Amino acid sequence: MTASSPCPLRWPAEAVWEAAAPLLPGFSVEVLPEIDSTNSELMRRLKGGPGRPPQPEPLLLVAEQQSAGRGRLGRQWQSRRGDSLTFSLGLPLAPAGWSGLSLAVGVAVAESLEPAPLGAPRIRLKWPNDLWLATPDGERKLGGILIETASWGGVRHAVIGVGLNVRPVALPGADPAAALPAVPPGCLQALSAGLDAPAALLAVAPALVRAVLAFEHSGFAPFAARFAARDALDGRAVQLSDGTQGTARGVGQGGALRVQTASGPVEVTSAEVSVRPVPGAPAAPEPPC
Ligand code: BTN
């Protein structure tokens, strides 16, 4: 194989369809060799355009390569053919509330890839949309979730994008002389050596469909304990992008992040806020009762 004729990836589109179609009338699966972003493409298809009727039916769109993958808070999402799994699920959805959907999706993705951990789960969930992998060298970002919504014909639709690192990648431009070398991302093959992007899709996609439908029916409650079992931040000192510091204390029944601060407990729901653990910091002391 040469760079111009890469190994074909054998996508289990039919098996994914067979697993999910009974749950989602009108469901289809499509694999594209390249697109800017599977989320952007599903949004465009939902709205339609000149000579292109809207496509409101449930669709799982996989891209072997994204040229302009998007992450949360306007960030880029970098991925490479075969090294990553990038897909989006678009469907009409009418939950009672949307808060906690990204956490429910994270639970489904993590559990489908690591169904029965022997001890502490290695795939952890960092509120609100990151998947981390615990490695002997510390936690590494394994993947992320980007959820967007749009209305068509008076019906709200969700586009749920999932990006997972599958194979280890060398960091382009990593400077060996840098005081703090760039940290390579985590990858699924560090968890399960033989796993490739198509196999990961077959594990994740049906579980994702089931989880989204369960969320539509019952909200975040059925996922709360399962999220807690993989909560990467619980009990850790954290800093929010709005400057708030405190100790993460799990998530509420609606999926809000609970943070104990010096001035009392706060609940974070804003999609605009990012949170990071403070490296090496002990958990902040509790305020006096
Ligand atoms: C994040 O970590 O901020 C979320 C990353 C989400 C990336 C996925 S890849 C498939 C889908 N298409 C995109 O452009 N983004 C999501």
C-alpha cells in the first residue's frame, strides 16, 4: 500500500444498522471518505439547501477523515484516517430537558468500550464532554463529545458527535527541548491492543442509540450512578474558566457539576464553562458548617 492508496477500512455499516434500526424508524448509516466535520454535515443536511431537500431522518454519519473537525468551545478536533474514529448521530429528540445528555453519551461510549472493568474503570469521564484514559503515566484525553441542536419543521433535532483516538500518534511538532514536553493523547489501543476504528464503531454506535433513547425517556437519572463510577473529577481540586476554584463533588441528578468553593457549594451548568483539575493540588478544605 502507498500513501495514495491507503488500506481500505472495512466499516460494519450493516451490522450497526441492524442493531439500531429496530429502535429508530428511518435510521440509516453512511460512511464518507472525507468531510469537513460530521457534525457540520449533519446540520447542513437537516436544513437542506438549494436542490437539496432537508434530511430529518435519523442518520449515523462516519467520516474516515475530517478536514475541519470541531470540538467544544470553538476548539479544533484533530484526527487522522485510521488513527481515529469520528462520527455523528443526528436524530429528532424530545427530552424533558437537555442537561446531562453529554454525560449520558459519555457513559454509553465508555461502557461500550470497557464493559466490565476488573477494578477501577480505566475510561473516565471528565464533565461535561471528555473521555479520559487512565495510563501508568497519568490521564490522557481519549476522546470527546460535541452535541449541537437545531429545529426542523418545529421538531428539535440533536447532532451528537463523537471523536475517539484509536491508534497512538506521534505529536507533530513536538519539541524535545521544550521544558514541558507535549503530552500525547490516550488511545483505545492502549486499552485493547487489537481494536481498530471500525470495531470501535460497532461497539459504540448501538450503545449510543440506546442511551440517547433512554435519555429522551428518563433523562439523566438512569446514568447518574454510572457516571459517578467513572467521574474523573470527583474529589479533585478544580479551576473553572470563569476563575472559580474549589473541589469537584460529583454531578447532580440533572447533570450539573457540583463544586464546593470557599464560599459554599455551586452548581455549574453552563456549556461555556470549562473545568480543569489543578495538578498536584490537594482538595480544597470544606468551609466550616
Ligand atoms: C471536544 O473534545 O471538545 C469534542 C470533540 C468532538 C469531536 C467529534 S469528531 C466527530 C464530530 N465532528 C466534529 O467536527 N466534532 C465531533
